[in-house]
Amino acid sequence: MSTTEPGDLTPPQSPAPRRRRRRHTPARRFSGVGRHGAGDTAAVEEALALAEEAVLPTPVPVAAPVDEFDTHDATELVSWHAVDAPEGAETAGGWAPETRPASEDDGAWLAAAEEEAGAAEHHGGSFEDGLSRFGAVPAGYLPAEHFYPDEEVDYSDRKRRRRRRGITLAAIVLVFLLAVGGGGYWLLKQLTAPPADYAGPGSGNVSFTVQSGWGAKQIGKHLVDAGVVKSTGAFDAAVAANTAATFHPGDFQLKREMTAADALEALTGKADAVTYFALDPNVRLNAALTAISEGTGLSLDELKAAAAKPSAFGLPESATNLEGWLHPGEYRFPRDADAQTVLQGLVDATKATLEKQGITDPAQQQRTLTIASILMAEALKGDYAKVAGVIENRLAADNKETYGLLQSDATVIYGLDRYSLLVTKAEQQDKSNPFNTYVHKGLPPTPIGSPNDAAIEAAAHPQASDDYYWVTVNLDTGETLFAKTHNEHLANVDKYRQWCQANEGRCK
């Protein structure tokens, strides 16, 4: 169907530009039959065909303009019919009017048409509704641009929207590229940058222990935790660069914030640059100093002179020497380390163990070490905590069993400077021995050896009990019996003597 009016000489626009330049304007509905419209393609086409042949009735107003489709009471109807008229006659395009009176049949016809139209199913008249119901553009529905020439359509709004969409899309793409590029640069920098390392050479002293079975990864992690090296990556790189490096268990004296290479050198070292020695648990001061002298080459007199000044190592006033403070273990020191440096390293290792158990007060540290050294000499490892509880009971002010006396053979023989476990009655009554806890109340003046970590832990956390006595009655199995009273204890001592008689020579 043409969209041009009669007399319009403007040629219709082709479909292609209309599709390209179509704007978002609601479709206009072509009027169908009646005021409701058919809304159906076939009905519209049929109505158009009938309209070409029909003679449309026109109401003649009587008193005022009326619409025969609304009033049904017009007195005259006007019909138009084709006529042959000469040129210039008073006709309308070959049609002439004819007036006739309205009849009842006309009113009935109009009423029936109204009733039928009211009962008919109504559909939306939009362009989208036609598409949804028929799958194609139904007859009677044309886009608005079919009714207007292309030059009359305003496309500026759509152009602005397209321009905004283009700018938004470009911005999103730009942000994405910047994010990807920045992330890639950061990742590349992380992958290629050397691992974090301290500038060195470090300061202070750090006692570091390499446990048996530790490899480079474990050592590196513990070095970072101790504040010696800055990162495990730096230590791994140093190990990779020094393939000849080998690790050995022991205690090492390092510095805080060392370079990874310097820390590795201190832990592995060259044979001619590092000294080595080992201290057994429960070793006494003189024996410890002798072992240190033999391992480091330092003069024994120089070591003894340094050990006689405990205040120089930050120890409490109650400490008269370094007895008990030289932590057992394996040690490696630079060959040029002096006596003060070596002994400080061992003292620091003991302090670290005490602090790990929550003992930070210097006087309390000295007391804990003294009890721990007695545990090592008097009990087996499995009984450390329980014997520590018994010692605390004996040291209590309200002790009515031993009245503050520890009565330890181990302290007596330490004061006698020997290692025999047997103590005579006379030795138990010798008041000249300051370590004789049979006659002197409380703890001995100093520890009686260097306790290990297990004994220090038990002394710091004793097991509570009501016992005041203990004795090991079987040296092979380590069976230890505890008693609350002295009579019960004497019965346990008889069991020990019987075992000694059955195992001649074992109790000397």
C-alpha cells in the first residue's frame, strides 16, 4: 500500500535507507473497519476490499450534527453512487450524492454492528503486538517512518546515545587494559626482583640452634623467625650459590639482621675459620670450661676469669659464677671469638630457654636453674616434674616433715667435688660444706650443673603433690617411689638397698 497522498509527487523512499535511519517511534496503526479496528490481517484486508465497493451512508443533521454510528435515529441518510457526468459537472470525482429517508432496518443494522463489535476480542494496536501475535508485520501496521519522508525524521537523540555507548565502551576497554598491564608489570617485577635481604653486617647476639635432621628450608624459616635473615628466599638463594655448604646440628652465635650469605657462612663455615665444642647435660662449670678451651683454643685461665664475673653477662647478684648458665649443646664460633663472646653465647641460650618457659625475672631464673640441676642429678626424666613438686613441698615455710631441708645427696657430693653417689653420715653432718642440704635449709648457693631443656621446663612447672620423699629403687628400670612420711620413706630405702645387694657393684 502506498503511503503517499493523492497529488504528492515525492517518490517513495526505498526500504534500505529507512532501515538504516529508523528511529525508535511507536508504530502507527492503520484504521480498520469500525471504531474498534479488526486487529487481524485477513479481516483488515477483507474490510479494505469491501470498502472499495461499499456505498457509505452519511447521516443528515436535523437540529445538530450527529453520528449515525452513535445515535441510530437519523431521519435521512445520504448515499454516494457512481455517475457518468460531463466535464465540469457538480460531482465529486465521478460520485454523486443521493438522499433517502432512514428506515428501521438501518437502525437495526447499526445496533447489531455495535453489539458485534462490543463482543469481539480486542487486541493491542501496537507494532510490537502485531509482531508477537503473527511473527511478521501484519497488514494495517506500518512503522511511523513509512508515513514521513526521511528528511523529516530527527535522528540526533539516537546518535547521541550511540556516541555515549561508544565512549563508555572505550573507557571500559582502556581501564581493563591498564589493569591487565599494571598487574602484569607487578607480577613480572615480583618474579624477577631478588628476594628481600638485609644489608648487613648485623648487630647484637642471637643464639641459634640447628636441630639434628634440619635441612636448608627448615633452617631458613627459623632464621627468619629469629630475626637473623630477612626472607627464606634470600637464604635459599645463598644456599643455591654455595653448593658445597653442609649443615651440622649445634648451637651457633649469630647476629640480628645479617645478610643471608653471612648467616650461611656462619652456620657452615670453613673448617679453619670456625671452632667447635660440645657440652653434655648436667656438666659442671670446670668441666664445661675445659671442653670450651679444648674446642676453641682459648686459654682455660682466660675462660675462668671471665666466668668469675657473672654480672658482666647480665646475671643476678645471687649468681656467684656461671655454674648452671652454660647451656648444654653443640657450638660453633668464629675462630677469632674471645672468651667473653663464647661464654655469652652459652648464657644467652640458657636465658632463651628460661624465657620460653615464662621465667623472665633474673632471681627467679637463678632459682629455677638450681632446682633443674638437682632434678638432673637426683631423678630420671620421667619423674622430673613430680620430683620438682616434692622439692617445692620441702622448701615451703610450713613444711613439718623436713623443716626446709632438701636432704639431697647430689648437692653434698657437689660440694665435696666428687661424683660418687654414696654419702656417709659424717658427710651428711658436715656444716662446713655450703652445699650440704642436710644441715643447711633451702637451696644450695648455686646450681650443681648445667640442666637441659626438659629439666628447666619441669622446674618451671612442678607437679603438685603431698609427698616429701623420693628414692629410686631400681637403677635398671628407673622405678622411683614417693612417700609422705619419713617412715614410709625408710621402707622404700630398704627396697633400694635390697636391689643394690642383688646387683653388686651397681650402687657405688
